[in-house]
Amino acid sequence: MLTSVLVAAATVACGSSGGAGDGKIKLTIGTFNDFGYKDLYQQYMKDHPNIEIVEQVSEYQAHHTQLATRLAAKTGAPDVVAVEGEFLGQFTAQPQNFTNLNEFGAGDMEKDYLSWKWEQSKAGDVQIGLGTDVGSLAICYRRDLFEKAGLPSGREEVAKLWPTWDAFLDVGKRFQAANTGASFFDSGALLFNAVLGQAPEAFYSSDNKMIAESNPAVKQAYDLTTKAVEAGLSAKIAAFSPQWSTGFKQGSFALVTCPAWVMAFIQSQAPATLGQWDVAAVPNGGGGNWGGSWLTVPKQSKNPEEAYELAKWLTAPEQQLSIFKKIGNLPSRPALYDDPAMSGFTNPFFNDAPVGKMFGEAAKALKPQYQGPKTAAVRLAVQNGISRVEQGKESASDSWQKSLRDAVAAAG
């Protein structure tokens, strides 16, 4: 996702707010990328003239670190805060710091959400969040670069090239041999996330045991990724870095592993590439999940009911559908998947790919992984190991051992 524009003219350093100077109730909302809310804020304030909304946007990692710090300090948190899936376990472990949204009737909406999406943000009887999006997986690829490499460029033909991840690597080698001037994919860490996103379990078991060392799926995803890196298929660009943004504009890589929300980043960062992109199914059966967020209301909010109403409205079906059409974030309300307004939606930026049907069908089949209390930190330890291999600092085997040590330390 992409950093969005603040609603207010200046960034607000502190969090939860009471009344504004003009008698309005000021609600702060903390996000970490482009949730597609800018126009919706204006609509909400027009419909609720007693409300002023101020958005605080931070870098992904910093956003969650700041939230943890402000919750511990019991001051400074926004009225509404977005939390991404890999950090969710860290915050469901401290329900005392969040408003129980069931107090305002959130439980009535449980049947309207994907069951797992609802359950993941529960801590016992406390519902700490309302689901925004889910991260069904696909591959976003440059049709022009595939054609330049002499590969098929139609989405159905492309998907047939890689029934498995090993076949995906073979396609990458064919692409690199064509010397197009671009790398096959952007980042080893992101390839790893997609491969592991298809496994039943990742870094934690459902009893909160860290299993990175013992779960073969983690090592298999690492091995496939480092094999791709060693074959020269990676552009070695860190996700969400300035170089990543530039890479989209300049055609530095032919494809990215693409949960639905990545479409927003591509469209925002490289508008001049409209029509050059397309979307194909991922290898290994086309399933998998990566990402997705929730809106929460910290306990310290001075206006928790108004904050809840804003979060409820932003995550309502109409707004989720609007956001999907605008930037690609996939709704977590399953009734939308069969709504012709979504299932029939094609994205002109991605060569009119039928993304509504593609991502909606994938979402129906999602079997999400359990997210433990330190999933984000453990994942980062393994991703750092892949980066060391990309940079030629360590061999894959040595870096794996260091990654495991770092993962154990991160899990505490």
C-alpha cells in the first residue's frame, strides 16, 4: 500500500482528541499506507458536520511500533488505528488497551464478515477490530516485458507457465536469458511471503508456539526463494523503499507477487504504465493470503462511540466496494464477492483484468494462517536472512542458521 495524503493540513503528533476549537468532535485516525479513505473522510464529515477527521500516516513498521509505545504509555494513540495482520496477535494479547467494540453492537455484524476475519480480531469476548481488507494472492506482471522476452503475455497463458513454484523459477530463467534489461521479480523477501502464504501454518501454531525452526514450510519457502536469488532472478530491491517505487516506474522488474492491496501501490507509483500490467494466478493452485488489516479503537480514545461509528462506516460494504474499485483493496465482506458490481469489475490499469472475479473467488477459498504475538518480528528475521543472500553477504545455508537464531530471539 502507498502512503496517503493527510486530511488535515499538518501532521498531528499526538493522538486521541476531544472537541475541536470550533465545537466539533475531532477524531484522529492512524493508518500506515493508502487505505483509500481520503475522499471518504470528506463524505463522512459532510454527512456528520459535528465531526472533524484528522489522519495520521506513518511508515508501516513505525506505525505499529508507535502504537505499541502509545498503548504502553496510555496516551497519544489515535481514536481509530489500523492494525495489519502480522501485528494483530501482538495487540489481541492486550485487549485491556482496546475498546470492546461489542459494547457498541459490533457483534451484530459478525455474520457479515468472513468468519476467520472476524475471529482473528477477537480476544476472548473482546472484539478489538473491524476488518478492512484481505490479501488474496495473484501475480501482477508486465505484459510488455514478457513479450520482449518472447514469453506469452495473456493472463491465462501466463498462469499455465507456472503450475508450481519450481516452474515459476524456470520461467524466470527463461526471462533472464532474454536479456530484456529487467529482472524477473523485485524482491526475495516478497517472493518468500507469497510462497509461505500458501502454507497451512507459518511461524506460529495456534497455541502460540513459535515453529519457524520446526515447520518445514518455512524452510521450503526460504530454500525456493534463495534458489531464485542465486539464479539471478531478483532485482534485490526492498519493498516500499524509494528504489521499489522507482522500479515500478522504470520497469526494473517484470512481476511482483501481488496480494490485492499491492495493486494500489502499482497504480499510484507508476500511472504512466497503465495498460502494460496484467494479473495472473499464482503458482501452486492459485491460493494463498498475505496481509489484510483491521480498524481498532484504543481504550484511551476520548470519543470511543464516535470513533467506532467512523470505523463501522469506513468498513461497511458500500465503502469496501468503493475502495476495491478505486485502489484494489479486497473487501472482507463475502456478500460482495457475488455482487455483480464486484464480480463483474475489471481494472483498466491492469489491461482490464477481471480482478473482481479473480480475487473474489480466491478469497472464498482462503484458509488463513494463525498470526502469533511476534509474527512480524519473526518474519523480519527470516526476510533479513534472504536480504543477506541477495547482497552477497552470506551463503544461503549460513544465513538460514542466523535467521533462526534471530527468529528465536525475536520471539522471546
